[in-house]
Amino acid sequence: MADHYQATLNVPKRLLTPEIEAMIDEYIQENETEDSVVDGIFILVSYEARWGEFEEIEAVLVEAGITFDRETVADYGNPAFTLYFRPGVTKTPQYVCEVIDAMEVKDAIKTGGLRALKKKLATFYPNFLPLEGRKESEVA
């Protein structure tokens, strides 16, 4: 039997085709979920997503070349993580698993060390595009 974890899927609403919307509607009817649209981003939350993912929906989004983020909540000793897909930037969905200590960020703000923190984070995280808003040339 599969483990179930809370997961959130974020997709630009304008990129969803009627077929994908129908697939998502079917998922919503069959599962305990919440959905909304905030600032043009469709948000689907499942409190009991199988393995903390939306396997079929994500596969269709990748096949269609539609950008998305999926956040899976930590549970039962498994860390929280974010999966992101940016067509043209990543060939397959990529995971971001490193957790940043909030106190380290707070100290960096106090001491003006944000550049040092940015340099440190650059070794752990690739630059990737936001879901909406900025062009690749505008990303530092």
C-alpha cells in the first residue's frame, strides 16, 4: 500500500488545456482536495496524495511542455521538497531538497551578508524561472 502525503501543485492557469482541466477535475472529484487560482496560478492541494505526488497529472504536464511546481510536505521521516519543471530549461522535473536554516537567513540580513548567502545558495540551487512574471534574461 502506498504512503500518502500532503502535496501542492502550482500551474499557470492560462497554460491549462481543456483536456488537462478535465483530467484535473476528475482528480478533484475522486480525491480530498482544495483548489484555487491566485494571481493566475492554479493551485491544487491534496492532503492524501499518493507518495506526495500527482503522478498522472505531472506526466501530462511534462508531455505538454507546461511549467509547474509541486511541493510535498515532510512526513514520517521523509524531508519536504519541491519539484519544478521548466520546459526549455530542464528536460525532466528537478528536485530541490536542501532546507535552509531560517536563523542563518536572519543573521545574514542583520549583518548585510545576503551576498554571501546568495553565493552559498548558488552552489546548492540552479537558477530556475518563476512560474510567471520574469523572463530568463531578468533572472540573476
